Amino acid sequence: MAELLNVEHVRRTFPRGGGEELLVLDDVNLTLKEGEIVGLLGRSGSGKSTLLRLVAGLSQPQGGSLSYMGAPIQGPVQGVAMVFQSFALFPWMTVLENVQLGLEALNLPTKEMRERALAAIDLIGLDGYESAYPRELSGGMRQRVGFARAVVVHPNILLMDEPFSALDVLTAENLRTDLVELWGNGKLPIKGIILVTHNIEEAVLMCDRVLLFSSNPGRVSSEIKIDLPQPRDRTSPQFEDYVDKIYVEMTARRVERMRQAQTQGNAGIELPLHHVSPNQVSGLIEALAAAPYDGKADLPDIAYEQELEVDELFPVAEAMQLLRLAEVEGGDIKLTHMGKRFADAEMNERKEIFSRALMNHVPLAAHIRKVLDERASHSAPKTRFLDELEDHMAEDAAEETLKTVVSWARFGELFSYDDDAALFSLENPT
Amino acid sequence: MKILPPVSIEARRLLPSRWDVLAAILVLGFIVAFADASRFLVRPLSSITGHDLFLDPWDLPGYALRTGLRMLIAMGVSLAFTFTYATWAAKNPRAGSLLVPLLDILQSVPILSFLSVTIVWFLSLSPGRVFGAELACVFTIFCGQAWNMAFSFYQSLRTVPPELEEAGRMFGLNSWARFWRIEAPFAAPPLIWNMMMSMSGGWFFVTLSEAISVGKTNIALPGVGSWIAVAIAQKNLSAIFEAILAMLVVILVYDQLLFRPLVAWADRFRIDNEHSEDQPESWALDVYRRSKLLDIMTAPFEQMMRWSYYWHPPSFGLRAATREVDSRVADILWYVLLGLLGLYGAFRIYGFADGNLQWADLGTAVGLGFLTLIRVMVLIAIASLIWTPIGIYVGLRPRLTQIVQPVAQFLAAFPANILFPLAVSAIVIFDLNPDVWLSPLMVLGTQWYILFNVIAGASNMPKELRDAAENFGVHGWLWWKRVALPAVFPYYVTGAITASGGSWNASIVAEVASWGTRTLHAHGLGAYIADAVSAGDFRRVVLGTAVMSFFVVVVNRILWRPLYWYAERKFRLT
């Protein structure tokens, strides 16, 4: 089969303050063949969307090469159309005008433009909405306009950047099945699709191949081929096997990396923390402790049960792992002894457990506490720790890490922080 | 935060309501009353100056300080006015129905005419002393700021989320406490933005009102404005450059020490939970926050405020019971009072016009009004053609925006009249036609509003929309027509409204300008008013003022307001 797109060893960095560079994509390879839907799966910050923008020619890589139908991509490519997460419809244009925009740029005769636009509107199920403005439409209908606008230019490659993530569950499912059906019937004037998502089930439902992305920097960590006929049944055991397999792949890698970071290095404060609120941790612990899980659950199950997406579940699970309140192993999550005690405890005892976990397992929290204890004033400016963190990680990661540790320490009453004065201290406001 | 234009855009109706007419009569009646009073107060020759002005650079910092202080006092008075007037208008529907149209009319009155009719009255308060002139000067700046600020505050008060209000009631906060703890904080960010804009306009008026001659009364208060007046009379270019420098420093100091900290501080009151990308920062605010001295100084006030919250008026329950009957009686009294006021105003206006003015005078003024209207419109159009594309270009480039945006805001604050002498001297030297070449001075200071609003619009354009346009190969004219211009349109309208309002005000000083002994005249309503002021001819001052207000109100109603709502409806990105 003909190769539509070929991405080889692509590297993308963004400049940041102080002449440093942030590496977002590192050595990424990807091919798209005719008739394929390829999914890019990973959590936010793994560079999936950056890769998509490179493919669309909206930005240029610092290294490696991208080619579309054999020709290198140097700018926006005619034949590559994009569907956006936020729909990106022009609010001052009607549905018809929005759909026609891409055709106007091609400078087609008015009559042909109109016919093609109406055909696309018809195909995507927007009949009767031609003269409506985007603000009059529901989210689902808006994204249909986004699809119609992309399809109308008859692109060879359709790029979809988390197209369903801004929609409610039912609408998203409805749109997914419609799209898969149109694709299966060969009604779409499209040769290949790249779908960016952080929803594992969505990837398994729609894609022929799924590339798993790891973050910081974004890399393709593995590739999974989904060998199931369309239309796929979410409840079939094979489908669930694929979902499980992806979960295991994604968690194993992350837990491994976290363990490494925790055990090696000097004080261990260089471990970046992702923002998770103590309430989320408590919530997941309670859910895990209750029936039917009784302390142990399959990650996909509990994600589904708690209506959490990968992006939301993984950071919480990681935080629990870090605090030793739970163990994540091969797609399962299991409460530790402390985790179970936490679940049974009253608020004050919970705070105590949390505080102890912070002191024992989060080097940064222990470090801040120690500095505050040692100082006569029992206070220290934020910059004292921010500068220290920035020796080990990027500026915004340092900010997020500090923000996370503050929110945890507040819950555990380990120390307090005054945002106005940007000051850490031991005293609690009276 | 959504930036509102500094005119009333609230009502969407085109035709004036009864309230508008009443408001117009009251404002005009007020001006007439002042003008009448002033006629009898004018004494044969009075010249008031603090001391004689010499263009000694060592005096300049002191002058700049005085100019800055007047500004600060006027800002304080304007704030007090805003908190009372706007709150009254928002809380009491009966009062609001008159107070809001009144603001709308007051906004349209050219401030420099206001000054000329009030100054003699203020001087009569403390005959022969500088104090009266200082009051008149502060009052002028007040008039340039208070209406806009009151409008902004009124609009915010009307949009306080009901659940916040209800929460306040449930916790038993009295209306005084609710005002300071809920309503004022909610309205703070837009009010502070508006204060900044008003202050921008204020520098223009402060420098003008420091040195003014009404008839035979000459006033020169020590300040940058008087310095410039003397420099113009002496044709001293280097003194003018010194004044420009002094003004730059004053504005910079205000910006850094007052407004940056205020904006950064007020960021906490933003109600949208959305984490703003770049939180405003201010080094001065950090200093204030860390200062113990400031804490000690403000502590008593904070304590007083806290005590005041606990205070409850004793007869609370009683009032609720009698409110029904109360309001009907009060309604009648209120309407009767307003009717009488309106009649009295109309009577005064009639009495003023009857003996003094002919229909021909009105014809002249209206004719000249059209000339000035054409000037304003043409110049706004030219400024738009120049600054819109530049603003879009700049706004789409974040790095460039960071440099250009503060400069544009700064230029808008800079009192353009300080630059007039440079232009006028050039017109004199090259012997150019003043009817054409004086006109650009009207937009010299106001065009920047268009630029920085367009920049704000372009930089607010969502990245995905820009990506979409690029992805679908939208380029060239198609891109400007379908993407860029529509995206900045609502912002442009806000800028253009501000610029247009400022230009009408500036016409009074721009259509007549002098350099040494040469005075250049353009034909227009601004020149008509300026001439009447310097001749001390109050009847023409009043007529010119009324006609200009009328033009401003009508242009707002039939052009800017519909355009604003059209832009809001169709082009606003939500």
C-alpha cells in the first residue's frame, strides 16, 4: 500500500527563558499508509499535538524529516486537513461559510464550491444547519462542522487533535461511531487518518495501529496493532484485552521511571510532581477500599467506574504510589497497609498519615520542612526552593512541583504557605 | 476582562427617551446657570498666578510634582463620586432612570467648555486667591474622569453575580459591608482599568486647565501646563522639550508606582476562575506588600472598616413593613420634583437664549459642527487605516506585542497638546493651510487607543483559529477579510469610540493654536468655542457647548452604539 506520510527521527524543541531549550519531541518515527487510522496515545505534555502540527506543516522540526507523498513538508500542505479539539470554528461565519473557507482558499468557481460544501454538510449530517452560526449549535454539532470543513477539501490525510475530548460522553460516542461507519463504507474522501487522543478505549475503538507516547521528552515508546474487525464491540473480551494491554504498557513504564528517580540521585528532590489534589487521592482510596474492589482493582475498571480519563487517573495513581498508599503493578492498583488505614481513618488521623507519608517518601516536602525547622524565623521565601528545583527541571515543571507539594503539605499540616508574600512558614494562620 | 468603551453602550434604542430629554435639559440648565452667574462675577481685570513663571529648568521638577498632585486629588474626588453616584444609580431604580442618562449627557459635554463656565464661579469662592483656580483645575480633571469611571462601576454593580449577593445576605452582611466586601471587589478590575484610561485622558486636561484665559481673567497655576503656555508665548523650543521630558517622567512614575501595583493587586478579584496565562506583576506591589510600615499605617483603617461592618441601623424590621406605601408616595414626590426641576431648567435656558441668541447663531454653530464632525470622522478613518493593520501585525507576534503595547498605552496617556507647538511652528514656517494641517492634531493623542485595542484583539485570537486558517491555506486578502479583521473588530470599535470622543474634546484646542504671536485658526466648532472662551462671550460658549454635546450624543447613538452591538453579537469570540 502507498505510503502517505513518513516521519523520521523528528526532534522539536521550544525556546525558554535564559537561552535554554525545552525538548518536546525526541527521535520520533511514524508512517501512515493508505487506508489506515493511526492513533497517537499519551498524556498531555507528551508532544502528540506538537507532532500533529508538524505534520500539518504549521511548525517546523529542529531535526529529522517529514515527507508527505514522498515530498518534504515545508509549510502548510494542501491535502492535509485538521480537526481541532476546540473546534476552531470562526464565530462570524455561518456553518456553510465555515465549511466553504478551505474551498475559497483553493479559488474554485462559486458553483463548484457550493456543491462540494453542501455535499460535505450532507455527508456529515448537518442538513438544515447551513445558515446557523456556530454559537447556536451544541458541541457535537460544532465538531461536525469541524469535520465537514476538513472533509470538504478532499484531503489525503485527516489529522484529528483530540476531537472528542471537549464533548460529553454520549455525544462523543455518537460522533465516533458515525465517523467509523463513514470510514468503513468508504464514503469519506480521505485516504488516511491520524488521531491524537488520551482516551485508551477511543484509540482501541477506532485505530488500526496505536503508538504509545512517553512524556518529557515525547517519544514513541511502543506500537500496538489492533487486529479487530470494524465495527468493534467495547464489551468483547478481545477489546478488553487490548485496553488492558495498553494500560499495562503505560503504567509499567511510568512506575519504573518513578522508582528510579526516587532511589537514585542526591536528596531525591529532583523528582517532578504532577499536580494532584489530596481530595483526589482520598477519593480514589475510598473507592478502592469499598466494594467491589476491597483494596485491589483493575486500572481500566476503576477508571471507567470513576469516569476518569488516562490523563486524570495516572497522576492520582502515581501520587498514591509515591506516597506508598498504593502499589501500581501491571495494570492493577492495590492499597498498601497505610492506604487501608487511611481509608478507615477519621479526618485528623488521615492528615497524620498523609503528613508522615510526605516526610518519609516525598524528599522535597521533608527538605522544605527541615529548612523551616532550622531557620530561626521558621520561614523561607518561595524563591529559595524554586531556584533549587530549577537546577533539576524546567521552569514550569518546578512551579507545578512546588504548587503540588504546597497543596499536599497544607492537607497534612506539615507547613503553610502565604501566596501574597510568596513565603513558606511553619505557623498556621490563627 | 472585557474592556468597555468609555461611553454609554447600555441602551440599544436609537431614539432618545423622556429621561434622555430631561437629562439634557438639566445639564444644559446647569451650564446656563453657571454661565449666567459667571457673567456677573467677571471683574474688569483679574490675573491670578501663584508667582511669576520663568522657564528655569530647576523649577520644572517642582511644577511636574504639582501637576501630578492635582491629578491625584482629582482621581480621589472622582473615586468618591464613582462610589456614591454609581451605587445610587445601580441600587435605586428610581434614581437610576435619571442618573444614567444624565451621565450619558455629561460625558458628551466638552470638558474645556465646562472649565470656562465654571472657572469664574470657582474664582469667586475665594476672591483674589489661587485656591479658586486650583479648585477649577481639579474640577476640570474630575469632569474628564468621573463620568467614565462612574459608568464602569455602575455596569459592574449591575452584573454582580446574584449568588454572591445572596451569600452575603445569608451571612447577615449589611448593605455597607456587602458593598465593600462583595460589590466593590467585584467591580475593581474593570474600574481600575477605567481609571488608567481616564488618567490617560486626564493629563491632557490638567496641562490645559493650568493656563487658561477666560475673557480678561488670566490664570496660570504653577505646573507643566503653564510652563508650556509660557514656552509657546516665548517661542522657546528647548523649554518645550524639557516639558515633554518632565511629562514622560511623571506618567512613568504614576504607571510604575500606582497603576501597575493596582492592576496586579486587583487581579485577585477576577471572578473567572480561569487561571490567567500571564498574571500582572509589579515590583512596586511586592515592595508595598513586604513593607511593615505600610501595614502599620493601614492597620487603623482596616480596623475601622471592620467595626463599621458590624454596625446595623436600629430600625431594620420596621422599614420593610412600611416600604410599600412609602414607595408610592415617594414616587409621586420624586416625579413632581423632577418635573419642576425640568421646567425650571427649561425656563432658565429659554431666558438665557431669548435675549441673547438668534436662530442664525444656532445655524452658524451647527454648520461649524458639521465641519468638525467631518474632520473627526476623516481622521479616525485615516488613523484606522494606518493602525489596524499594524496593530494586527504586532498583536500576532507576542514578543513584539510585549514591546509595543506598553508604548502605545504610554503614548495615549501623553498629553498631545504638549506636542502641538512643534506642529504649529512647522505650519507657520511652511505656511500651510491651517484648515487641513491643524486637523491631525485632534487625533495626535487619541489614535493610540485604536492601536492598542487592535493589538489586544489580535493577541487574544485563539491559536487554534489561526492554525485552522493556515491549515486550510487561507492567505492574503482572504485572510484579512475573513479572519483577521473580523477577529479584531469588537476591539477596534472600542478603540475607535474612545478615540472619537477624545478627538471632539481635543478639537477645542486643536482648531485654534498659536506659536509666539501667530495664532492659527481652522474653521470648526472647536475653534468657535475656543474663541468664545477667550473673548469671555458666555452666550456663545454655552451655544457651542450645547451643539457639540448634541453632535457627540447623536454620533454615539446612530453610529457607535449600533456598531458596538453589531460587533458584540457577530464577532465576539467567546
